[in-house]
Amino acid sequence: MSLELIATYAVAVFLFIGSFFIIVASIGLLKLNDPMTRLHAPTKAGTLGIGAYLLAAMIHSFTVGEGSLHELLIMGFIFVTAPVSANFMAKANIHRRDCMQPPALPEGDTWATLNVPEEDREIEETARHT
């Protein structure tokens, strides 16, 4: 077996794995009930699917002889930004009260995302009712 044939099989396997994870992410995005559970599908499975696609592209570029490491930079960017964007979307859902609220902490007023000063409470109430 030649190295080129092994690389071709590796590309096919990574494309298959990437397709599987992308399909799982899209089904999860459509089928899960509320925004907080729906958030996990594209950020977890979608990121793994894109990573497998980029790995297949990198293997193929080295097989053809035009080796490129741009895919590694893209993969690193996606793996760093996907959890951060998921965290921001989750905080936005909590602020909009679109999901179940987290339990109160024993100290009460220490969790920053739900700590609203007294003078801003009426602004929050009017924004919620519009």
C-alpha cells in the first residue's frame, strides 16, 4: 500500500466523521426543545465536524504536494471561539429569562449575571414587558 492510498483513505474517513458530526449537530439544532439545550448541538458536535473536515483538507493538501497549515489556524480559532460564543449566548438567554433560572446561591447576591442594581430594576421590568 502506498502512502498516497493511505492518505486518500484517511481523507475519506475524516470526511465521513465530519459529515456524521455535522448531521448530528443539525438534527440537535432542530429537535432540542429550549435555547439552552439547543445551544450544545452546534457548539459541540458542529465544532468536531468542522475540525474533521479541516483535518481532511490538510491531509489532502499534503498528499497533493501543496502542504498547508492554514487549516490548523482555522481549527484553533474555531476551537477557541465556539465555547466563548456559546457562553455569551447562554448568558443572553439567562438575561432575557428565556430559560430556567439557575438556583440561588447561598450568599445570594454574588452571581454577576443576575445581579441587577435597584436603580436598574424598573428599566429591566419595562424592557421585559416590551
